[in-house]
Amino acid sequence: MIEFRDFSFRYREGDAPVVRDVTLTIPDGCFVGITGAAGSGKSTLTYAVNGIIPHCYPGDFYGAVTVEGMDTVETSLTDLSRAVGSVCQDIDSQMVSSIVEDEVLYGLENFGVPRDEVEARLADALELMGIADLRHRAIDSLSGGQKQKVAVASIIALRPRVLVLDEPTAELDPASSAAVFDLLATYAREHGTTVIVVEQKIALLAEHADMLVIVDGGRVRFAGAPGEVLEHSAELLELGVNCPRSTSLVNRLRASGLYAGPAARDVAEAAAACREVIA
Amino acid sequence: MAGFLEYVPGESLLHRMNPVAKLACALILSVACFCTGNLVFLLGVVVLDLALAASCSMTRQALGLARAVAAFSAVLALIALLTTPEGAVLAPLPWGYVGTGSVLAAVRIIVRLVACAVPLFLVMYVTQMNDLANALVKMAHVPYRYAFTFTSTVHFIPVFMNDMAGIMEAQTARGVEFDGSFAKRLRLMAPLCVPLLVSSVRKTNSAAIAAEVRGFNLRTAASGYKTYPMAARDWAALAACVLVLAAAIALSALGM
Amino acid sequence: MIEFRNVSASYDGELPVLRDVSLTIPDGDFVAFAGTNGAGKSTTMRLINGLLKPTSGEVLLDGVPTTALRTSEVARKVGFLFQNPDRQICQPTVREELLFGFTAVGEGGPDAEACVDAMIEAFGFDADAEPFLLNRGTRQLLALASIIVREPDVVVLDEPTTGLDYRECAKVMEAVGRLNAAGATVVMVCHDMEVVGDYARRVIAMTAGTVVDDGPTFKVLRRPETLRRAHLLPPQVTEVSMLLGADPALAGTAVARADTLDEMAAAVAALASEAARAAARERAALGACAPMGGE
């Protein structure tokens, strides 16, 4: 379980807090999507979970953030990293190796995974991300989508209980973005891993997340099941968050009194809602 | 195409040698080049370098490198030419003369630098940076921090070059023309260092954080999963290089 | 006008990334190139502004092959917005950055300054701000502004909305839309199909260095064969419409043609009220019949 209690944070060089009074509980195994306009503080929220604040970026930290009972301020970054795996936004600079296999080995070696387990974990992680055939390839020669899968594989090989990703699909085309989310969701479900992902493409979150968190001006404005949060499409738009068009469509039908069902998360649900209205 | 100092995959003998043995051999050869000024010996080392390069199909790269090193050392050679008044007078200078000895000294500088630089660069081309760093940490007990700094630097060279190419392309698209005199190019490129610096700082910062959350601080000499045993061929190569070194020392002791 | 005649292109003599592509983009068009990464879209953009020369075939700008033009000549005609604004921005203030667009092609002077001031006004920039301290969206907008301030005939955009939030994306695209309305040709690569649907009038779908389809935006995005071959998903409303249109009872109705939110909402509402009327008629008919058949 991850808990934010009255959490606020101001970067040392910043004037105003970037995150204010956030109280939020994320149950184990939950797939959480965080989104919001640029500068809303969504990335800072995840930095509090993986310990990048206050350990790498110092500042004023108010309230408390705990991951499985560990206070992220008091626990060292290294100890926290055993439980929380992080995939950073800039994957090119995250890579420490030139070969896929070495990249996945890196964390396993550092965290002292027993030698007889290493091979299985390595093969397993590559298999899970569908990149077993890339094992001996040079990272430079991979496409953006493949690199992203390598970055994720190098983290899931460590079997973290919590996985934090910062805009993992920013550089990817729609087909690769969907593939990365499908793999992540499947992995998390099968392993009971909690996933926290910051993402601009809300349609992907709507489809895959169990919980949607909308951040604005450093505050959590909405948090809940996507169906509930997406009912507020008009308010979300005001916060600079665009709903998937299927959601907007169904919300229009709801507003005009034609439809009374829940908000649509994807195209299939929107089509079903339309059929219901027409019939 | 692989870039400057980037690993070129292969299965040659040099590729398969132990990384530390490779580096040690290259260093021994370099030292040998500085133990003697015998031109025949130095030329012999250059030939050996090229033979080694050919053995791992790296002749093109080796020749390119040799050319670059020769061009660079030409400046030093010119200074030597003008400041070493030795041998028969060829041309008088206000402060001395250029003699046959001066020419020899100049040639010696170029050949020596080429002979000693090529093996070192060759090591970069036939060794994965990771393997070299891990083997150095494991076998030579180099502190991991230094090894990591080194590998990251090498790792970032192509990234930065790529960045610079992207920046120049963006400016070309705006109509900046980078052809022309060297001075003009320099003047045009100077302001572009700002975006490059900004992106470099961002990248190195995020790289440091990414390494830290993957247990960088826990890593010890024993962490590496892969092992790098010394094979018979590694000992043989080392022995051969030591022989070359001994020959160089002998030549200089004999005053040849 | 931009013309590609049997163009093939490759980098460093490796495998061709573009194979025998021919197409024509008339003045004032708004074209989006769609396809997966590696399909050859960015290469096509580079060919348009002469950063890359074709290995065979010709790329013509207003009838002149790009090989016969200096890059600065192309730059006067074609403005190019890169995906990463940080590669473009190189001046210490917003004003100087905008002015650099002119000085780079040797067109500085009072006229240029006037254009820059008008642009600062229009985009609401802080003229003395340091570009690298602005946020990502504003930097992207600045990069775009410094391209369009010279009013090029053609604007090429490589992923103009990547990494931007909804509001920033709308700002950038509205500026592009205004430019197109004023007569400029817009050519863009864009992965966000909603943006493509909202702004582009024509879509060219690419895969593996070839053009698979070319036509009006929604014609292309409604062809299942094109979508499959270029790995594309249509905009969501179009996809809903295609799903509904596959139902024989709804084929040919307005919902099967709707491509925008407004069209679809109206079409659904219309069908719903029609269905309600039909039901009422049926009830009325039943009601009229009831006494006869009743007890």
C-alpha cells in the first residue's frame, strides 16, 4: 500500500510548492494513471514514491509518503529502490549499457541477486516484455518502442513490488504505445505489482488503469475508477485534461438525457452506449 | 555505420580476447614505442598495428585513425623540425637550422604517436565498454565509480554527437549555412553550444538518478555476473607484447 | 507546390528508407503523414526541405529540384519545426530567437523587427525571457513562432504535439491552422490521430518506405485495409462510427458517416428520436387495434 498524507513539496530553487496537501491511498496491485496539464505536479507525485524527492532533488517536504510502511524520507534511496522500480522519462540516458542483455543484468548485479537466479530472471524479464529475440542486440540499433521495452524489462527483472513510470510512451507511435501498456497491464495483473504511471495519453489510461488521478496546480482534483472520473469531462477540460473522444461523446448523450449508463472508457463502450440510445 | 570509438561486433581473435589482457597489451605496445627512437622498430610496430587491425577487419578504421593521429602530431612534428638543429644543415633559420636530424626527429614523432595510438583505439573498437569496465573492476580492482564514469563518458559521446548533428540540422533548416571557412563555421557553431550544454546537463543528471535507483551504490567488484577468465591466447599475446617491449629496451640500451 | 517524382532515399548508403515515392502537394494543402515509427515519414519531411537529397528521383519545390537549391534558399520557402524545440532554440532571449529566423537567411532589418514585435504580441510572449527557462509547451510555441514569423510558403512539422498537454497542443495547432487559412501549405507528421482528424484535410498513410494510401482525411482513415497495413487507429469518433456502421440496421444512416463529436451526437440523437417516434406510432397502432381484438 502507498499512502500520501497531507503531502506538500517545494523544490529548493522554486518559489511555490509544486504539490500541495495531497492525501491519497493506493492499494496493493492497483494500476494507477496520473495525468494533468504541464507543470501540474504529476511527476513530482511519483518522485515522492520512488524517493527521487527528497533524496536527489532537495526541498521542503511536508506530510508523509509511505510505501509498504517505509517512510520515503527516512528510508535511503537504495533501500527504497528494492521495493520501487522506476522507469525514467528519458530512456536514452537511463541506459548504462550498449547491449540489451547487459542493460537488464545491471540492476540484477547491483542488488546482489544470487548467481543461480540471474539467468532465469533475465530470460523471464525479456520474455515478459516480448523482446527475448533482442537479447544480444545493440541498444543503439533498436526502435523507440523496443528501447522502452528494454527499459521496462531491466526494471521488472528486479521484481519490484511497485513500478513507477514517467511518460513511458512520450516518444512512441500509437501502435507501440498500446503494446507497452498492454504488456504492463498484463504483467501487473499476473504479478500483483502496483503500477503508477504518469501519462499524457489519457485514452491509454482510461483503457488500462484501475484508478485515475487528475492533478491540477499540485492538488489531486479527482481520484477514482476511470468510469467515475471520466464522468466529469467538462471539468477535466477546464483543468487542461482532454478526455478520450468516446468519453466525451457518451457524456454528451448523458447530458442531453438520452443515456443514463456509466461514462465510456473506450470506443467499444461508446459504440455500445450509442446502440442502446438508438434502439 | 558505427561511429567514432564505437564497438564494432565481431568474432575475431581480438574480439574474443580477455578485455583486460587486450588493454594491457595495447599499453605495453605504447610504452615500447616510447622506450626507443629506432625508426625501423617504430615502423615495425605500425605494421604490426595494421596487421592486428586487418585480423579483425578493422583496417579502414585503423587507417582513418592513423591519418587523424598523424595530422594531429604534425603540429608537434613541425615544432620539432624547427627547434632541433641536428645533422647536416638543410636550411638555415634565424635561431638555428633545419638539418637531417631535425627531419628524422619530426618523422619519429609522427610514426611514434601513430604506432602507440592505434592499438589503444583498436581496443575500443573490438571491446564492449561494459566488458572492459566490468573486467577492470573484477580483475584490476579499479574502483567501480571510476569505471562507471569512464563508460558513461564513452557511452555519451555518440549521444552528444547525435545531439549536435540534430542541432546543426535544425539550424540548417532555418537557413544557417555551415559551409565556408573554418572561422565562419566556428562563429556559427558557437551559439549552438548552449542548447547542447543544456541537453547534456539534463541527460547526465537523469542518467545519474537512473543509475542510483538501480542500486549503483550497492555495486562492488564482486557484483558483475559475467566472468572474464584469462585463456592461453591471452597469456600468449601478453608474452608477445612483453617481448616487443624487451626488444625496444634492448635497442635503446644498445644505443640504436 | 511540392512534387516527389519516383523518390528513393537512404542514409549513409544503407537500405533505402523511402522507395519510389511519387506525390504532389498543391499550394495551400494541409497534409498529415501517418504510419508507425520507421515508416519513412520523417525522411519524407527531410526531403521536402532539402536536408536530405534523394538517392534517385527528384523532389521539386515550385518546379525546382531541391538538389539545385542552396539550403538557405530552401529555408526561405520552407519552415521546418522539429520534434524537439531545444535543438532549434539557441538565442539568449525570446526576441533574439525570433529575430534569428531572419538574420540566419540574411534578412535582418527594421521590417524583420516589426514582424518579430507583431509575433511577440500575437503569441503573448515575454520578449526578454530566457528561452530555456520556459516550459516545454512555450518552448515548442516559440520554436514554431520563430519558423512562421518569416511567413514561409510551406511549413513542415515533425510531431508538433509530442510531449505537450491538451491546452499547449491546441495552442500550437491553432497557430498552424491560422497559418494554413492564410494560404500556407502545411505538411505534418503526427501520431495523434485526433489532431490529424481535427486539422488535416488530407492523409498520406505510409509503411516501410512506401505510400499505402493517399486521400481526404476521413476517406483514408475509414479504409480497413489502409488502417491494417499502416498500423493506424482512426480517431475515436470515426472508429465508433465504423463499428456502428458495420451493423446492417445502421449502415447508410448518419451515424455511419459521422466523423466529429457534433455530427455523431446529433446523428445518435436524431436516430433515437426517430426510434422513439416509431415506437409511439407502433403503440398508437396497437392502441387502435386493441378494442377490436380485445374482450
